[in-house]
Amino acid sequence: MKKVKIDDFKVTQPIKLDGTKNDWDLNATEDELKDRLKTTRQKLGKLQDTLYAHGKYAVLVCLQGMDTAGKDSLIREVFKSFNARGVVVHSFKTPTALEKKHDFLWRHYIALPERGKFGIFNRTHYENVLVTRVHPQYILGENLPDVNTLDDINTNFWDKRFQQINDFEKTLQENGTIIFKFFLNISKEEQKQRQLRRLDKPNKNWKFSPGDLDERALWEDYRKYYEDAINRTSKPKAPWYVIPSNDKDIARVIVAEILLQELQKYNDIKEPELDDAIKAKISEYRERLKND
């Protein structure tokens, strides 16, 4: 089986999404991929236990992708070996009335993982420069002081919003949050086939909405704005990874192995040692328990 090389997926210079791959070959069978993922996620689970005990870092995993890209199933499969106390998943939907009364980052900020935990954002703060660029009328619903008409949602507006996102992530990183941003990259044809399966399988029908087809018609717009967002916000301490995702099993292995390889670089994440005074009395405590 082929090794996952992080540099094949990390965005370190401007990219063209049309030039990135939707498919990837790890030279492995389906069963081999499942075994490989199982091994990797078990290692991640052990690492998370150490992260929890260490208590000085949080990990934020951001997942973005077109409809049907496989975000939900990736979360289920990659993180199933984690202790439930150490991982929290947030799925961001249309902002509520309360959320619209705050700045656009507020609902994401209050959902951030505490130190020692993993936080998974299923759709993220990037929706605020993706969906809103395709549908700028949504910005009017934020009731911002300087935005009264669509004409006010101009280049300067988006420049400022991207700067706010970069500042937000820089602040997180400088205060102990390790950030991973994954774009699950599927082809338009693959999306079509997955949407058809939703219609064909009764147990998947609930996932389908007629609005999905309206959004699919805007595929090129979304791709354009994804490309712009990735290029503007892939930074050394908060990089984007573009993951070929036409094959879900392969995408899961790639994401899991990137997480493991990058987190293993943090040599200071170790379980804390017992206080010397307690350590000196371990034998005494053991005897007390045996004689209890």
C-alpha cells in the first residue's frame, strides 16, 4: 500500500480546484483500506487520551465540501475509536435568530473545543464566505450597520471578512488550538450519483431535499468561491488540505493519516507525571487498597 504524503494534499501556494484530483490510488483493496483506517484511528484514539491528560492543546478539525462530499460518514468512521469525553462534533446549519444578533463568528467561537479535546466542525465558519457569496442576500439578514443593500456587499466587504477569519484562526493557534481544515473534493458526476442513491434507497431519502438540486445548479459558483477561500486562508499554522473524495474509504484514510502524522510532530504532548510526593507513596497507597 502507498504511504499518505501530506505534501500531496496540503495547500502551500495558490491552487486551481479544476487542477486538483477527485480520485486517488493507495494501491489497496477495500478490506485493506478498512484495516488501515482501523489501525490509524486506534492510534489517534490513544493520542487523544494523551492530549486530554496533557491539557495544553485543543484540536479543531474543520470539514467542508459540496453536498454529498461525505462529511458525516467521515466523522463517524475516523473518530469512532475516540473516548466520547474527548471529542465534540458541531454541525452548523442556517444561523438562528439569536446567532444573527451576534457577529458571524460568534456561534463558532462558543463551539470551540477546550484544551485537551478535539472539536469537529461539520461545515464551518467558512460558510460565511461561501454560501453567502453565492447568495449575498443572506448577508442582509445579519443586519450589519454598514450594509443596507446588495451594493454594499462589495470587494472590500469580502476582503474584511477574510481578514477577520484569518485573525480568528491566528488567535486560536497562538492560544493552543491545532487547526486542520479539510476540503472533501468530489467531482460533479460523483455528486450526481450520490444524490441519485439518496433517491433510490428508502433509508437515504430523508437526506434529500429539492433545494439540493437548486444548489447543484450553482456548482461552478461554489467551486469558484471555495477556490478563493482556500487560497486566501491556507496559512502555515492553519493550512487547508484538499482531499480527493470520490472514494470515501480512501478519503477517510487520507484524513486520518494526515491528522496522525501532524499531531505526532508535537513532541511535548505527553501524559503528566505524578507529583513526587504522591509517587513516593504509591506502595503505601497500594497496600491500603489491598487491605481495604
